[in-house]
Amino acid sequence: MKKLRKASAVLMSLTLLTSVMAACASSEEKTPSNGADKTNAGGTSATAEGVNKEGFPIVSKPLTLKMMSQDAGVADWNKMPVIQEMEKLTGIKLQFQNSPIDSFETKKNLVFASGDLPDIFYGADLKAAEQVTYGSQGVLIPLESYIDGGYAPNLKKIFDENPDIRKSFTTPDGHIYALPFIDKAAVWYRGPMWYNGKFLKSLGVTELPKTTDELYAFLKRVKDEDANKNGKPDEIPLTSVKLDDLRMYFLGFWGIYDEVIYVDKEHKVHYTPQQEGYKGYLTFLNRLWNENLLDHETFSQTDDQKKAKGKNNRVALFNDYNAHFTLGGEPSPDNPLMTPVKSEIAGSPVYGMHPGISKNGTFAISSSNPAPEATMRWIDYLYSYDGATLFSQGPENLLWKYKNKETHEKEWLPVPGGGDRKEYRGTITPNYGILTPGINLSELSKGLRSEFDEWIDKENAEKLVPIGKAPYPNVYLTNEEQSEASALLSDLNTYVKQMEAKFVTGQESLDNWDKYVNQVKKMGGDRLTELYQAAYDRWNTGS
């Protein structure tokens, strides 16, 4: 699970520049490139003979479809029990055109350029520009009428109960060209901050800091009181890798939800680097730097070097997916999740929470697909409890069995042949190491979760969820807006990152803050805010 979670966290925590959806303003309808009998506005085929809207198998006669996906390289997909089970259940056989994860993007671009299309794109990380460009060209077909026409009852129910999800994957021309991964229970946008429990114990800390002043005082004690009790002044109160790992979490202490663009509770969009709260963040880190409380190798070290310091019991406060990934040892509630602290900014702290859906599309149907209705029924199964269970945990009685089927309570079975359960899972399901279509439900892991998993949920519920909000929804910009925003951000991101390091390390005095803000505005900070405000307003009003 560690491997999968980390891979998923990386995939689910892309920067705002790459995650905000771009779109084409044109609503021109075009004929599918292969001349298939599909309506351009997302209508179903003229006929759907032999496709059952309910029950299994899905098709009355065997059907073979070509699927393209990323491959973590753990096992042959044809031999995976999950794939074999789906073929028996649905009557649909898949032929795979997979590519290694690191070369998938190149292969995907070549496929789109050549016109030699698979029938299905699965786990394909379809960016907004790809959805709209290839959707408007008829390469990807609209999905909404299949969803609304009875071929996807699970998705239809999800969309009806969560209209924000539907509109977050509906392009300006009114079509849905791709489907997301949905996880409404998700909390973390990326790994959070953790305290070293051994340091807390040695310093006699029984209550975690609740304000920036209390946090400073704690970090000062770590430095001055030999928190690791080795007789050496080698403690590092706060460590980071280029601030990328702590920036979003710390900005919340000053009322900011994201490091680039966020919308507040009053529906007002902000560009973070020119906000007063951002100055507070820089001022605090500069103070820590000047007093040697922030690791002076922050801007030069690698993640592995940071982890080595943690395993040597030198670090008090740090970022990671779980504390033991940095500190070593086993998962333990002795290393608590950091409670976000309050600053001088009214309404702080806040937390930029995961939006509950993937930024990019995970599934699409191409114009070469001879049976879109059957394909939609196939994928819809992954948005049900049974389908999500199959793809996330494998077939019943392989790695798990029911203790109580009525309540969905499960228990683990011994790993066939021994070995690591998480690694074995990668040999039975394609949903390993990549972000795939489907849904995560709390019921899926009922009875399978460890005490540590339950503790993490409790920490999140107490410390993050009450102050959390998604920074900015999945929103489509028009082509013109996206081009302008991308050009502005290209220069702004470089300048802001350089100035952040200079302000924190003291190379640039914070007395020059107003000069810095004026330069940001001159480079387009206000215009960027206008672009994202307009896109958000369209999304929020459904127009």
C-alpha cells in the first residue's frame, strides 16, 4: 500500500498550473473520424442490440475491445484474476495496448496523432486540453447520454447526488469526454506535517502548539535543550526539501488554501504570492532561518537526505506521507499529525483539502469503439461497491473473505505463497501504481483496516477536516484564457520561487515586500486573478 499510496499521492497532488482545466470555447460538432453511427452530441448509437442495461453478462455475444493504459510492470494484465473475473462476468474480453508509466505520455500523444486508436483509454491521465481538443474533433466521444440513458446507473446516481462532480468534468460545450476517480473521503492533498514523538516526550510536551508563537517556542526548545539527548547540538527543528513539501500546509496558518490560486469562502479568487498572508508565511520562515530553526540545507538537499536525518533521530518537524517513512520503524501513533496553528491573520488556520476527485480524466471511449453502450456498462461497474471491491482488493477468497456479507465486513486471508500483501496485490489487479477510474468507499475496507489506519482517520477528523476546504474546483478555462494564464504563470512561477528563497534566507529584506508585490502585479498577478475568477464564476453558476 505504501507504494500505491505514494504513487497516488504524487498523481493526486499536481500543481495548480497543470491541474486547472483548459477548454475550447467552440461548440462546433464534428463527425467521429471513423464514420461510426454515433451522434455528435453524445447520443447513443442508433441501436444497442445485444447490450443489457441490467444484470450480467453485459453482452449477449462475446465482445472484444482494445484498451490502452499505463502499466506498473508488475504482472501480465491478461493473467490478472481481476481481468479474468471481469471477462467472465461481463462477456467482454480486453486486448491490452499498455505502455510503461514513464513512457506512457509519449505513446498516448503518438496514438492521438496517428489516429490508430484503442477502443478504451484506461488510467490514461487525460488532461483537460486533451479531453476538449480530441472531444471536439470527434476522437473521444461524449459520454453523458450513455450515463443518462441507463447504461451507467452507478455513475448517474453519483452525479445526481454530487452535482459538483458532474460539472467539474463537463466541458464548456456541454459534454463529458472523460471520467474521474472519485474519493469523497480523501483529506490530504499531499503528505501532511508530523512531529517526532521522541522529541515531544524528551521535552515533556503534552499539548501540541496551537499558535505560531507556540510553534516557534517549541522549535527553539528543540534546538536549545538537546531534544534527542545525545549530547550533541545536532537537532534540526524543522526540515524541508526546497519548501515544496511544507509550503501548502504552512500557508494555511495564514489563512491561505493553496500556494498558487485559491477561492475563499466568499467565492473570491486569490493569487497567493501577492497576499498579505503570504508575507506572514515568509516572515515566519525567515525568523526560523535566522535562528537556525529551519534546516539550512532546505534548498540543497534531496528527499533521501532529509529522510536520513530523520532515521538518525535528528528532526523534530517534517513532511511525509506517514511519519515512519522519514523516521523509520513501524507505523505508530506516537508521532502525531501536526495541528495547524493560528497566526495573526483572522480566520486562521485553514487547510487546503483534497477535492475528492482526480484532476485529470482516468477513462474515455474513442470513436473507434464499436460498442460504447457495453463499454459504459463495463466501466460503470467500477463505480459500484462490488466493482470497486473487485478492482481494489481482488476477487473474493483470494486475499480476503467476508466475515459478514450483509454488513460488508471483511477479513484478510494469508497471502498465497507468502510474501508482502501489497506487492502481491499488484499482480492481481491493474489498479496498482496508477490512478484509475472508479470510486473509493469507506465500506470497501471495513474489517481490513489496521489500528494505525483508524488512528490516521481520527487525527484527520480532529485536526484537518473541521478547517478544510478544497482550494479551487476542477474548472475549465477557455483556450484563450488558458493560453494567457499559462504564459503569465510561466514567468510568475519562476520569479516567485526565486524571491521566496531570497526572502526566507535573508538575501532579500522583507522591507522590500511592497516592491515585490508591485513587480508581481506588473507581471500579471491581478490579471491572473481575473482569469480564474471568471472561470470560477462560470463553474459556480453552471453557465
